[in-house]
Amino acid sequence: MELEFSAEEIAFRDEVRVFIETNYPAQIKGKGLREDLSKADMLAWHKVLGKKGWSAPAWPKEYGGTGWSATQRYIWLEENARAETIPPLPFGVSMVGPVIYTFGTPEQKARFLPGILSGEVWWCQGYSEPGAGSDLASLKTKAVREGDFYVVNGQKTWTTLAQHADWGFFLCRTDANAKQQEGITFLLIDMKSPGVSVRPIKLLDGSYEVNDVFLDNVRVPVEQRIHEENKGWTCAKFLLAHERAGIAGVARSKRNVEKLKAIAKAEIGDDGAPLSEDQGFQRKLAQLEIDLSALEMTELRVLARESAGKGPGPESSLLKIRGTEIQQRLTELTLEAVGNYAQPYTRELGEGNEFAIGPDYASAASPIYFNWRKVSIYGGSNEIQRNIIAKMVLGL
């Protein structure tokens, strides 16, 4: 898709490009979002953006947003993908932040939003449980009211980067007798609270990105409840719509397509010709680009809707489904392109190790492929998203 920018939008693009080139932290250039980055590394760019006032482009201006148009936000995403920056983690900016400024009290907004914008406070998400993933409303973690506190007991799982978190937002059951979705409350919990413990889970790609979180008689002040008691499902649905819209990752998928094209030119097939000249591979890549262009149009509609002050609607489920499918197809084609060099565990030998096999671009192919199997599941599995579309869009 081609966009014709106005003179003002071109000037904005140039301003963004120069700002990134000038201010992106040197210690994380070229690293990408990897699990071996330190907490300081992953927050470095976020803190730069916080000082500039650019950390939350989608937020209303009154709460610290930029006030950018849909096209400006599109340009911002494109330029960050182009520079391969490490974006602000979504748990604060894209997930709990919008919940707080939409449903929170003035005191809660004043207390929590500044730390999210600045990148000084790291958040994690306490939704999934061992028996409640896609069927989130069946969660069992309990919060019992005792005076000015809730006492929370239960277990959350697949809690991304909880080992670094300062705070977490948790869904807890506060009424065991109510219908599943009507007895849930949304609580903000200090991860340093007595009774909170975090246990890392080793993933197939060898990383420790996710965790189990155990809550053992954790006392949570009532003023850390967002919205009404037993009305947390309203917050949960609102948050998930924002999360799903962000999962699509169109701009970064476009950048990864360009990388894949470069790999295909470098890889030589059995016939002595580059893989990029193979008609079968060309067909797969062309179909991927067509699907990505179509998805980009949907993303622009969502950006325009948000710029008009409307939250993401059921189209966020469309973005989530197609975006994650495209991301997975990209990892599959990359794995196909690097062929025998896609050894799953050579990374464990260490960078620069004399036993490392193949070109540098091949070393991450398998780990990324394995890791990205998750993208069609988190944020609500793609099967669940199809049910949402059938109900809210098609009326089935």
C-alpha cells in the first residue's frame, strides 16, 4: 500500500527519524527484544520517550498522550520498525494504563499513570491460570474482603517478564456464587508484597520469558481495586481489546519481510541459484505480502478510530488473528530459507563460539520460530477471536 503524505506529515516523519537516530540508546542498538536483555536495557528507550512525551501515542492527550493523528501514529510505528527499536513494553502503556485512565479514580490516575509514562514502573499481567487460559472467566484465584484489604490466594501462569515487575494487574474471583464473568474483580498488586512469589518457566527456545506467580495470603488495599467489586470483567474485556490491536505488529512484520528477502538472496539452492529466484518460494512470499498489505488497511482503520476518541472494537480481533498468523508464517519461511543452518540450540554455545554453525542471520531462526508459536494463543487464542467476530460482527 502506498500512502501519500502531506508536507507536514513528511516533516513529522523526518523529525521522528532524526529523533530516533539521535536519541536511541547506544547500548541496545541492533539487539532487538531478546530475553537476555537486562531490565535496564528493556526500559532504556521507554525512559527516553517518557522524557520526550512520546511513550504513549495512543493515550488521550489529557493523560499524557501525544495528540497525534492516525497518520502520525502510523508514521511513528513505521519509523520505529525501520530502526528496529525496542518498544515500550505493552503491559503498562497499552494494557493497564488505558484501564486506569478509563475506569480509575482521580487518585489512582495520579498515583499510577506517571510511572507508566516515564518507564519507571514495570508492570506484569496476572490473567491466565493453570486451569483458565482461553476460558479466562473460569479463573480460581480468590480475593476475600477483610476490612480495608483484600486477601488474595491463587496462582497465575505464563506471566510474561514477571521476574522484573514492580507491579501487576490481576483478575481475582470475589464472588464464588455469581455467574463466572460477574464475580471477578480487577486488582493492582505490588509485586514486592509479602506472599507474592515468582517461579520462572523455561520455554522451548531456552528462554525464561514467562513465569508462574503464586499469591499466598497477599493483602491488597481496597484503594488498589480498579472499578467496582465484581465488575472486573468489564476492565478485562476493555484491556484485551487494546492488547489484541497491538499484537498485530504490522510495521515490524513489514520490516521482517525485508529481512527475509535479503536472506533469500543470500541463500543458494541446489541448482546454484539464489532462493529468491525459486518460484515456489516467490509465491509464498508474494502471498504473505498481499495479506500483510490488507492487514495494514485494517490497522489504519483502527488507528483512525482511536484518534477519534473511540476504543478498538471487534476489528481488534481481526488484527490479532491475521497479524499473528502472518508473524508465524514469517518465522516458518525464515526457517525454510536458512535450511540446515536452523539448528535449534546452537545459540547456547554462545556468540562467537567456534562451534557455531552457519551465517549470523541463521542462529536466531529456530529460537524465534519456537517462541512465536505462542502469538496465536496469548491475548485470547485465535479460535476465541473467531467466536468474538462471529458474535459481534456477523451476529451469529
